[in-house]
Amino acid sequence: MPRRLVVTVCPHEPGVVVLPVHSGGSARRLDAPAVVQALRDLVMEQRLDGYVCLREGCAGGCGQAGPNVGVTIHPVPRPGEKPDHVAIGWKTYVYSLGSLDCLATIIDENLRLSE
């Protein structure tokens, strides 16, 4: 089933994660605003704006430094239908962004594995 994602990043969490944006790329220091911008750039590069929506909001994990990311997974609406807001799955990256091989993994493991 094709998926669409709503990716939420909390812009208020302090902290930095060090990881590449693309697989095989150089690691960068990314605070919450940089994570949002890097994800926006990935969505545009991969032409996924119809499948991935980014928003700033609470992603959980406010007790420690982030950045933290939450993902809700939704079905793609049929042609002519409006998208609903009922998630069919979710995943959080609270205190775990640094364990990813790259930031693009957030999109890849939640969107592309459904293809």
C-alpha cells in the first residue's frame, strides 16, 4: 500500500546530532532547525512533496536534549479524495537520531520500504 508521511520535528529542543544527511555523505552537526531544513531538502531532491509533509511540533522526548523526530504513516488517498489524518502506523526517533546511518533513513525506512 502506498504511504504518505507526516514528519514532526520539535524546533524548541536544544541539542545536536552528528550524522550525514545522505547515505555515504559526510557527517554534519544538525540541530532541530537544521534537521527540518535537511529533511525539506531531501523531500524536494527526491520529489516526494506529495508523499512527505514536514511540520514543526512536539515529537516527544522533551526531558533531554534532542533533536527528536516523530513520523506518522498514512495511506495515500485515492484520486479525488482528501487525505485523512488517521495514522496506520508511527515511529519515533526520540534520542535515537545519532544511531541512524544518515538522516535520509527516516524517509527511506518509513516510505520506501512500503513499495
